[in-house]
Amino acid sequence: MFLLYVVILILGFVSLIKGADLFVDGSSALAKTFHVSGLIIGLTIVAFGTSAPELAVSTVAAINGSNEIALSNVVGSNIFNLLCVLGVCALIHPVPVEAGINKRDFPLSILITLFVLFATSASSVVTGAILKLDMNKIAGKVSRPVGVILLLIFICYIAYLIYDARKHPQKDEDMDRQPVLKSLCFIIIGIVLIVAGGKAVVYGAKAIARTFGMTETLIGLTIVAVGTSLPELVTSIVAARKGETGLAVGNVVGSNIFNLMFILGVSSTIHPIYVNVASVWDILILSVVSIVTYIFCNTKSEINRREGIIMLLIYVADVIFAVLR
């Protein structure tokens, strides 16, 4: 049975990645038809497409009552996006960061992360009780009101991006455009593959976790988080190699915002998510990692290779901590 679970998990990941790839291709083609800039495409269409696996996994997990996977998948994916995706991109080529990212999008991502941290577990963090509690103890929850607040902020954010895109349309460029019908077919097929893959990943991951006696928090933070973040990794690496740095950084920051506000908002609205101490530590680590990455982005407005190496080493340390705790 174990091999069957592994096969299901792998097929789920393949379905997620291929589905996200088709979704991004179709959505990006439609966006270009309306002359939208690469940065806005990265923050919206591509970010949503590459975050679709996280949405599928966390939503299915929330419906099934697997709260730990729903939360740790989002937090783990965001940590992976910041440290590994941007770290690898910086190793390939120093990644310039546009002023709009540093002034608007990245600060919003940090503020939302801190909001989630204190909205779910303020007392245990402020009083230092988190240092004394067992990792599996419940420290708080992402309630439905918190989920609704996250969704409302998300709607306002997207509305502003649409307004900004219409106010500053991209000039015509020499680029191939595919028929609208073909783009729509890509989007539909992509969504189907993403939903099916999300169900397969949740089922396979939970089964493997039970087989090895692993907690859902650990499996969600590592295997599921990395697997669902592969679209971000592939998309950003390709964008970095092609010099599309606005798309690469916008994809990562946009995906993190989508994960925190939309996915966590939808998941907690469907079913309140109880947060254990281990997840509180992970959200705290995400907050610190976000601030460190933001500092790197503001040094000469780029992430250089040395900073990319530091980010990858921090990720390795985080995984070791997650396994040993």
C-alpha cells in the first residue's frame, strides 16, 4: 500500500504542475491581449495560477478537517517561495527588484503575515508561553472572522492592481499571441488538473504521514509545501533566465499574498483552522524570513548571488528545525 500512496502523491504533483503550467500559459496570453505589464501579470494572473495548487490542497484539506495541512501548506509554501525560489533565481542571475514591489507589495505581504501571527496566537507569543508549550498543543486558531477580513483585504488589493493596470497600460510589443479560445481551453484544462492533483496530494500525503508516524504539520510544511510550490520555482527560474525579473519577483511576492489572504481566507472561512505551537513557530519564522528578504531586496534594489546563498542556507536550517523539533 505504501508504494500506492507514493504513486498517488507523485501523480498528484505532476497533475498540479502541468495544470498550473497550462493555467499560466492561458491566463498570461489573455492578459497580454489587454496590454498588461509583466509585473502586474506576475502579481495577479501568474501568481494565482502558480498558487492554484496551494488553493486546491488547502481547500480540500479544510473541507476534510485536516487543519494542520491547510495551514502548514500555506506557511511552508511562502517560506519556500522566499528562500528557495528567489534564492535559486539569484544564483542563476542577480534579481533586480522593481520599486513598486518594495514600496507596495512586499510591505503588504509582511504586514499580512504579522496580522495572521498575532490574530491567531498573540497571547502565547507576547507572553512567551510559546517557549514552554509542547509543539502539538493548540495555541490559537484562524477564525472565520479573520478569514473574512483576509478576503476583504485581498479584494481591495486586487481591485487596486486592476485600477493601476488600466491607468498604466503596457505599450504594444512584438509578441506572439494565441487565439482566445485556445487560451480558455488551457485555463479550463489547467483548473481540472489542479483540482484533481490537489485531492491526490492531500490523500497521498496524509497516508504517508500515518505510515511513518509523521505529524500533518511536518508533512504539510515539507513535502506538500515544496510540491505545491514547484510551479512558482519553475516559473520564476524560467523568467529569471529570460530576464523577465518583474515576472519572477512579482510571481513570488504575488503568490505569497495570494496564499496568505485568499487561500488562508477561503480555508478558514470554510472551516476555522486551529493552530498548534509548531505552526506558530512556522508563522514566526515566516515573519522573520519576510523581513530579511525585504532587506535584501532593498540593498541596491536587487538580490545578489551572495544573498541567494544565504537564503538557501536559511531554508536548510528551517527544514532541519522542522524535522528535529
